[in-house]
Amino acid sequence: MLPLFAVYAQGIQEWNDSGCMVDGVPTLKCFEVVFGNILFMASALIVLVLFIMFVMGSFNYLTSLGNPEKIKKAQGTLKYALVGFVLFVSSFLILKIIDLLFLGGNGEIFQFKIGE
């Protein structure tokens, strides 16, 4: 049985590697590649934005010099970064639990396949 918290990244797929081109013409199967690439890049962007929010919030907190207004603003940034991180991780865990309970835990929920 696969561990619950293992991450199997799909990564960026190439058009030619997926077999979605027939005689140089993209088919509906290419939608799998496009959707998977968009989801992968969106996840990377979310992680990058959250990291920047944590760094900026921490920097603002450390350089507030005891000013209550600046401290409150920095704490707000850190709070929203933490809420975003919790939402991002919990959405992944919910999908992983659905995969484990209803699809056998093979990671099929993260594989985008059209009509096989």
C-alpha cells in the first residue's frame, strides 16, 4: 500500500511524449496534457506566492521596531499566508483521501485520462 503523504508529481509533459498528436494534428487527448501542465504550474505558482508572503511578513515583523501598526500589518500577512498554506495542503489531502477510499489508493485521481 502506498503511503498517504507520498507526492507523485506529474510534472510538465511534452506533446510528443503523451501520444496525443496524430499525423501532426492535436487530438482531444492533448487536453490531458494541457490540463495537467496548467495544474502543475498553478501549484508551483501558489507555493512561490506563499513563500514570498511568509518572507515579506517575517521581514516586516522583524523591522517593525515595536510600531503596533506595522506589527499588526505583518501579522495579517503571516496569517493570510498560513491560511493559504493550510487550504493548499488540505485540498491536496482531501483529494488523496478520496483517492484512497474510493479509487483504491493508486494515485489515479492525479492522472488525467480521457476515455480509455
